[in-house]
Amino acid sequence: MKLLSTNSVHAQLMTRDDTGRSSLVMASQNNLQRRHLLIWAKTDQTGRSRRNGGPAWNPLLAHVLDVAAITGQLWDRYLPPTVRERLTEAFGDGDSVTARKVVMLLAGLHDLGKGSSCFLRQFGANPWDGPYLREARKTWEGQARAAGLPIGDRLGEEPTARHEHITAVHLPRILGCTCHACGGHTPQNKGLHTAATLLGGHHGHIPGPDTIERAFMAADITTWLPVYTELVQDAADLIDIDLATLRNRIKPDRPSTLPLFAGLVILADWIASDENHFTYRPHTTNPHTWWRSSLAQARTAADTLRLEAWKPTPTTWSTLYPCTSPRSFQAATMAAMPSGGPALVIIESDTGSGKTRLALWCAHHLATTCGYQGLYMAMPTRAATDQTAHEIAAFMNNALGEQDAANLAVVHSTAQATDFVHNLLDAARAPGQAAFDGLEDFISATLPDPGPQEPRAVLSPWYLRRCLGLIAPFAVGTIDQVVLATQPSRHWTLRLLGLATKTVIIDEAHAYELYQQGLLEATLQWLADAGASAVILSATLPATARTALTNAWCAGHRVQPQDTEQAGPITIVDAQGTITRTSPDEKPPKLRTHIDFQPDPGAPKLAEQLLNEARGAGITVVLRNRVDAATHLHTTLISLAADHGWQPEEIILLHGRTLPRFRLPVEEHLKRTLGPGTERHYPNPERPSRLLVIATQVVEQSLDIDFDRIYTDLAPIDLLIQRRGRVHRHTVNDPFRPMWAHKPRMTILLQPGHDGLPLVEPPSREDGRPAGNLDGYIYAPYTLASTWHTLHQRLRADGTIRITTPTHTTALIEAVYGTRQNAQGPLGQLLDRTWKSWRSALDSEESQYAARAFTPFTRRGKPTDVRALASGNSHGDGDDGGLTGIKAVSRLGDPSIEAIALYQQSNGRLTYDPVGVHQADLSRHTADTPARRQQQKNLLLNTLAIPAHWFTGRRALLQPERWPGNKAPALKRAYTALFDPASGTCISGPIGLRLSPSTGLSRRP
């Protein structure tokens, strides 16, 4: 196909733009010759352009140039060499200069399908478009028809398709494909069609062939082809690309190139669509002037958003962590790290040994050797995320080198509810910008002053938008972001791009269910193919999990694992598959724990025991597997406290079913009083003499807090070892512990069953167990039975068990998770029965992640093509925990339904708190103002997660769709539950719920 020449439609003048490259200055001959300039891309729905004296609409070519310009900035300043190499391979035939321009042009053309009647008819047609836009529509339509733009005579009757799908169907023909579908007779240019399909996914879902085919008639190519060609040629001239050679350069064959390119287009489009950075252009002005403005505004946007890759230089441990030296296992890892190239690093070490610091050092080293632009640290829980964010901020203060500041995003659904995130936002304000005064709320009044913010960690509000937290150079969040990055959730390619530009650190790798581990392996394959690196941290990683991670990494590099038969807790795998294992020169400190079993006597007797044991002094934690059990024990303790000389504030309850407004202050209180304090070599001066903490698994992972004594429900062995890490954690406290707790001691509470065996299976009338152990719904009964059997075999004459970590760690874990344990009699029957059930559940998890996950290679090792990455609206966004219709989910198990909880006072006022001090702001805030920030924070603090199974069964709650609606603008898109401030009972919405500041959410009996 011969491209239409611009000579016939434009007078040409050659000039120089501010980059020194020649570009085309186009002067209008008549209206017909400027018809493509009348295709609009955006209309002034916010009124911002009008207020600034700009036009009512922005030409498509102007938006093309904006996106192209910011894509160039991202290429130069944001993308690491590893990603640029893959894009160069795919779009430049090995030439990086050419690839940069090609990617800029293609990214800019993502909205080409807006040149269609079905899109253009939307001008001024939305219900919220006011008289200004409706009048502007008349002017535009008259000009467009006069110029010869081929819009239909009856716009409302034109065929309809999404504009991105129109781009996908027509762009290959415009760029030179002459296959049958493009009107010719030659073989299909696969590269052009792949690139166009990826552009067709810039709204989040990559379309399949059928979706693209249905868009063919939405813009008749016979009438639109000349217009498209003029626009594409003008864009190519300004960007300085020879379109005649383009079709032979585009060969995106490597699997990771597909999501990397798609994610880059989404990112560039989002930035270029932000009216804070890019202005509308009058269609009557010169496109060359537009290009100059696009280049300048793109530079400013990149500066403002700090889209600058981390540029560390080689340094020492003491520079990153002043006044410290690396421990033996840290030094061994540092010495074994490769001098160049991507790496998978697996670090297995006891809790409290310094794995996080080592992981951050590894990220610094890999950024130095591979050019990664930052790091993402994935944590198992939100609470763990918030604490680790402080540590990363402190690390950044010493690791940024010559950079003055960088963005640190906290990535989880309630991040904006934390003071830490608001401190980051305030630190990002321009000098002299007014502080947000007078914005007190419950949490800021309740929490202690978090202290001065690390000065070099900041956060632009832009990174609070969905998926963009992963784009920030430094980010910490939950594991959910990693496992969603390989599922067909909306904008999954943007998530994967954010991870692929970094070193990805996975903390507490043992804590994830098989379903999540499978998704993690899929993501690891993508990251390996993209040239990224990963650091995996765990105290208790089974050998099967270690092998699976290693195999996934090697599969991503298309190599076979090369095991050197070395031994050690540190495993490093390079891009060639060579496995290096090493051990510290010095043996790690041995942590000895005294374990005993105790039948659970029930809440009243257990409460008496706890109150008496720590009457004089001592800090005890009781870890319960279920919220109901924790709440019942706490209620009992409070009722008995006064009789035993305890104050209610000395007994703390912490679980995940508490409103964040009430839970976050408790978490902060525990970290402040039971954490290491500001001087790690001295006891924390705020540590109380006695305290009872009743908690669920929220304190199990990554919280750096120290107890004198622990009671725990029976749990799988790896989690028991993890829980043990919260006892005698800070050795600086050892001389000050009470005599009765001078040795680290863990009591495992058992539900007594028959034949001297613990009860581990849930109730089942069909199997003759009317009264089972509800913990069997939380953890696989086999792992509970096998854990008990493994420990019971170590029982000493005095009735206790003594384990030493890490000496016994591997043997204990492999005994439970390795080959099936055998025994005689009732125990053998229990193990056999629960083993079969467990394997069936694992097979189900495996099939679920295999069905959901995208992988870069097929089971036969063939590269995945773009057709296999198609997704759609039926897959959902993947951020709602797996509700009905959501295919992409980050965790299995019982999902939850989120609702805003408010208190209705006697006078009808709605407040955030039961006392009625903080009135709810439910108005609509359209801009990022202090009031909107405060409102969003308060709404997050008042967001409930209601278990989905509460909406089924005999005591089913009313389905959310049937709750009374709330007309308040801030609540129009949210489920809202109103509670009585005195009783805590729900009075509107899910009737039957009760909400207590101290005990959390519950259902009435």
C-alpha cells in the first residue's frame, strides 16, 4: 500500500524544533486539507480549559503528540536498560534510537479510533455536559462537516464500537500491512497486528480477535483511510520517523514485550490525559507549535511526578546503615551476589535476623549493576506493609545518592488512612505551599506523633490512583499486587510494567497459600523474561516451594536449572540458571524454645490462668486462629480484670474485623510500646511492665514486636515457628523479663479429641462429627494433625518439647510438608483421612491458579502470543476480593464485601465516630484539595470488610443491592451501613450486625 502524500494536502515548510531535528511545519490550504485536525480527543468537561482561556475540545493529533512526548520522557528517564533492551529488540530491530521513536509514535496512535462517528457523536451528549459544551458541539460539528470529515449524517444510528478496538482493527492497514483483512493479498504482518491489538487494550483489557473484528464497520475504512493516513503521516513527520520502513521493524516476539509495551502505553496515556500537566490546543494553530509544547510539558510532567529512575552508585553497608556492620549471613549473601545481570535471591533466616535490611541492600546492588529504577516490597498483610514502609523510608535517606527525593508509595486499599502516607504527601508539596491546617480527625488525635518524616521519601497524590503505586520508583504493599499482575484484571499490564522495572522483594514467602504461590511463580516467569530481579525472604520455606520458585525463574529465562550441589540457607540463581548456595562463615544464633501442649480449658479458665500468671509483671500474647475465639477470650478477660487487679487498658484485642479507625491506633500503640525503641541497644523506655494481647494472625507476620510469653492455638508448623519469633525477639529486653518468663516458652492450646488425639477436623454431620474444631476451616486438618504428630514425637519426659531454630527448622517443616506421615491405629487413620482431603484441596488450588494466570510460555515452552492475553469486562477489576463476576482474585477463601460504616446520631447527623465528635463530610470534592484528602482518609478509616458467607444461610444478611441508598454525593457508589452509636447495632443496611470500637464487627446471635 502506498501512503498518501502530504504534499497534496499541505504546504510544506522545513524548520527545526527545540531538539534540533527537522520537522514539518504545515500551513492550511483550505478546510478540506485540515480535516483530521477536527477530530477531537477530549472535551472540556471539567471546565478547566475554559477557565484558562483555552478551547472547548482538544484535537486528536494534539493528544497523539502529548502521549508521544511523555513516552519519550519515560524511555529516557524512567525505563531501566533491561526494559529498553526488550523494546529495542521488538520495535527497533536492535537500534535503540529508532525503537524509541517507533514506540513514541505507536503509543501516540492508541486513540486513532476516536476518528469515528460513534465516538465523535459523544461531544456534548453526556448528561453532565452543560450549555457551554452543547453550544461548542454545534460549532465543532459545523466545522467538521464543512472540512469534509466523514462523520455520518445520522450520528445516532452509526454502528458502535469502542474507539480502542477501532484502532486495533484499522491501524495495521494504515502502517503498511497488506494481508487479506487489510485489503490486500500478502501474508499478515504479525508485528503490526500484535502492536495494534496491544494498543486496543489501553483501557485495561487486551481485546481478542472477535472483539476486534466486530469493530471493523464502526469506521468505514474506505472513507476514513485518507483521514487516518494524513494524521499518521503528520505525527510521523513531527516525531521524525520514516513510515516506509516501519512495518519491517515491529517484531514483538518476546512474550514480556507484550505487557511491557501495553503497560507503557497506558502509563503514557494517563499522564498525557492529566490536565494538570497538558493543556488543550486550538485546532487553528500550527501542529509544529503543538509538538514544541508537548515536549516542554512532558519534561515538566516528568519532573513534577519525579519519574526518574534510581541511580545509585556502589557503596558500603555502613553508608546505607550507619554505625552498623553486616551480620555473618548478610555478609555471605553480599559476597555471593553476581557482579552483573538479573538474579533470583532466596534468603532463609530466622525472624529478627535482619532479612529486610539485606533485601534492601540486594535491591541497591541490583539497581547499581542492572539499572533498575527502584524496588517493590511485597508483604503478607497491610499491618506489615505499614511498618516496613518506615524502614524503606529510612533506607532511602541513605540510598538515593545525589537525588534529592523520590516517591515512596504504600500500596494497599487503606493506605490513605495512615498518617505515614499523609506525611509523604505533605513532604511532596512545593516549597512555600500552605500546609493543611485544621484537619484533625479521630486517628490523628488518637495516634502518637509519628515523628519527623524521612526527608527524602515523598509521595505525589498522583500515585494514589489505582495501579499507579507500583509505578513509583519505591513502593511497598501487599502480595496481592504481585499475584494480580499476572491475571486478566483491568490494567494488569500496567501492574506488570511497574514490577518489571524494579527489584521485587517478596517477604514471608512461606505465608502464602498454594494458589498464591502458583500465581507468584507465574509472575516470576514474566519478571525473568523481562530482565527484572527478585529477592525472596522466608524463615521457614519448604524445599518444594524453593524448588518451584527456582524452576519458575529458569523457565522465564528459558534455561535449565544448573545445581552446583552446594548447601546453605542462601540461594542465588543467575540468568543462565546456575544455582549458587552459600552459608555464613559463622553459625547463626540459636533460638531455643520450650513448647508444651495444653488442652484449651475454655475462655473462663484460660482467662483466670492468664491474669494470674502475669499478675506481677510480664507481657503475654495469645494468638487465636479465629476472630470469634479471640473476641470471646477478650470479653471474658475484661469481665474478670477488676477482680484480679487488672485495668481494662492493660488487655488489648487486635484482629482484622475491627474498623480501621479503631484498629490502626491499637497497631501503632503496640509497635510504639513493644517495638525496639529508638535506641536498639537499650530497652524501649515505653515498654509496659505487664500487658495481655489477644490477637489473630495480624501480629504473626513482620511486626517487630516482642513478648515475654506466648499462647497459641494449634497451627501448621511453619506458622508456629513464625509465631515463636514474637517471643524474646529483642534480646536487649532479656535481663528485664519476669522470672517466670526468663525462658522463651510457647504453649500450644489443643482441642481434645478421641484416643488422646487433638481435634483438628471441622464439624461434619455427614462424617459423624457434630462438634468439630472450627480451626479446621482456617488451616488444612492434615497440616494440623501432622504438626501435632511431628512435635509430639519430640516430647520429653517432663512433658515439654524443646526446639532450636534454625537448627531444627528444615527437619520440622519437611516432616509436615514432605512425604505423607505414617502411623498406626487412630492416628494413622486421622493422617490418612486428612491427607486425602488436603491433597484434593491442593489440586483444586492448583487448577484455579492455572486457569487464571497468564504465563509467558506454554506448557510446551512456546512463547505466548497476544491472542492468549485477551481479557474482558467479565474478568472484572480483580481488586474486590473475588466477588461474584470477578475472575481475577488475589486470595482464595471467603471473600468480603466492603461498606462504609457511619453512626447516626439522635438528631440525624451522620458521624465517623460513635461519640459524635467527627461529623461525616459527605459532599463531593472534585479536585485534590485538603478537604478531599481528609474525606478520603476518613471514609477509608470507616470501611468495613463484611465476610461474604454472612450473606448466605439461615441467618443471612440482606444483600447489599437491597440496602437503602444514600443520596450523599460521597456515598453514591458505596454500600453504606448506619449504626446506632449507643448500642452499636446496625439500623440501616445489613441489619443484624453489631459494631464495637473494642471488639469489632459481629453478627447478633
